[in-house]
Amino acid sequence: MSWEATIVTFTFACCATAHFVGMCITGILARHRVQYLSLVAVLAIFFGVIAIVAMFGENVASGNPGLLNPYMLLMLTVGTYLQSIYSLGIVMPGYLQWERMVRYASPIVFLAVVYIVAMYPFDNMTKVYSSAELFAHILSVDFILRIMAMLLGVYYVLNIVILPHRLAFRTVFPVSLIAYIVVLLLSVILYLYTALNYHPFLLCAYMVLFTVVNFFWVCHSMEMLIIKIPHPDITLTPDVSVEVEEIVAEDVPADEQRQADFNEANQRRYLQVQLWMQHNRDKWMSNGFTRDRLCDETGINRQLMLQCLRSQGHNNVHEYITAYRVQELKRLVARGDVCGVADTLVVGFGSIKTARLCFERIEGCDLDGYLAQRVRSAAEAS
């Protein structure tokens, strides 16, 4: 096997493995959430096709399919169709149904049938290897159908945006979906360039980008699950009492006892910080209150502060302070003291933009929507 064939085989094998891993991850998620079923099916199809192609690395490396080979264009159309399915479900939850997806694929089936009938027997298929030959046959039935296949592939990508605007009264496209569409379009451009100027390494580059695009939704699904994990509880029961003096280890005990002392020290420091935060609301509600102020007020240095907060599930000191500000904001909203976004700065946020970002990161929902819902509820109650 030549070194070109080795590189092709290795690339396709790695891409197939990545799709297999993604299929397994989303398969676990699909057992509990039906929304991931389509993603599992798509990744399974891609895994099977790429794994089969990887077995023919020598043929791919030495192949010369010509310009706009119909089989390459067919793969483009089918691939973009499959890549658009799960994306439609992001903007229009509940849209994915087997019957609807079959109808959505009907243009591909129709075009494939027409091409088979028009080109039967397949000796009638035209192969071109130069731009001059391409323009000489550009008006033939063969190439008109190929161009239609190419345009259909681009249509499926653009339809991720077009279809929701047609069917949904209100459509909101998250930034992740916009980034996905941009990278998907770039991958289509690279594939079309490969179809016009074939080289096995160009195909390998496309396969890497193709895999990144498909694995994007796997990572996105995992991120959504992590976002929905409840944040650490910052409430403190009234009957909790804690001694705030620093623990000093004079005699180093055995490893297990030392670990227990370490955990106990973190717990006591955390309770110390909790008590201070809950009895000094006026200080941390100031915009000038920072991590260094918290360390100075509690007498705990930066390293130990971060250590004790992380032992209880907080990422860092900033997130810990933000969690208190968000909880205070919710309390003020419930009392009716905060009714608009401009009022949210009273809890210590530096700007309205910061308040929106922090609230969404902690609560997992939009601040403006939360305030509007609370105002409506209060109006209905009165």
C-alpha cells in the first residue's frame, strides 16, 4: 500500500471512529430523550459509509473520478440532507417525524430516479477531465442533472434557515446554530472544489471538516446537559453554627486521617464564607465587591478560598458571588422591587449586559423573559 493510500485509510478510519463514538454517546442520551434519536441515526449512517470507504483506501488514493462526478454529487446531496435534519429540530422542537423526513428527502429520490432512467445504461454517463470538456457538455442532460444535484445539496443547507421562517411564527436561531451553518457551508464549498479538482488529500481534508461538523452536535448536546445540572446550593439552614478560627495541623496523622482533616477544613472554611455572605448583603451587592474583598473580609487567602469553594462544586470565586447576586435578584423580583432590566443593577452587576449573561448562565433562562413572566404573574394575581 502506498503512503498516499495509508494516509487516506488512516484519515477515514479516524473519522469513522469519531462518528462511532458520537453515535454511542447520543445513543445513551436517546434512551432518555427522543430528541436525540435522529442524531443517532444520522451518525450511524455516516459511520457505516465512512467505515466502508476506509476499506478501499487504495482505490480512493489512486482514483480519478473526473470533474463533478455524479456519485460525488449524490453523496454531497445525501450528506447535506442528513446534516440538516437535526438542525431543524433545534429551531422547531417536535418537527422531526419519520413521515415528514421521508417527504423532505423526496427531491433526492426523484432526482436519483430521473438520473438512473436518463443515463441507463450507465455507459451513457459522461466523464470529463478538463474545463474545456466540462463546458462542452454543460448543456447535456447528464450535466444538467448533476448541477441540479449540486444545487439541491446547497438548498438543504440553506433550508436550515429558510424552512423555520416559513413554518414557525417566531424563530430564534442560537449562535451555535449560526456557527454550524457557516462551517457547514464552508465544508460544502471545499467538497465542490474537490469535485472540480480531485485530489485524495483534499478529500481527506474535507472528511476531517465533515467529522468536526457532525461531532459539533454531540458536543452541543453534552453542553446542554451540563448547563441543566443544578448549581451548588448556597442556602444555609438557620441552625447551622460554625467556628471560624483557622485549622492548624500541628501533628500530621496518617493519610486517611489527613484527607479527612483536609475535607473538614474545606467544609469549615466554606461555612465561614457562607455565614459572612448571608450576613453582609450590603457589601457584596456593591459593584466594587470582588474576589479580593471577599478574601480580606473572611480572612481566607485566595488559594484556600478557591479550594474550599471548589470542594462544594463552585467553579471559582466570581461564579460564587454571581450566584448570590442572582438569588438576591430573584428575591427582589418576587417582592416586586425589581420590575425591569434597568433595575437589576442594584444587586451589584456592572452593566445590564453582564446581568443578562450572568442570569442566563446561572439560571439557564433569559433574564428579560423571566422578568416579563413575573410581571405578568403579578398583574394577573392583582
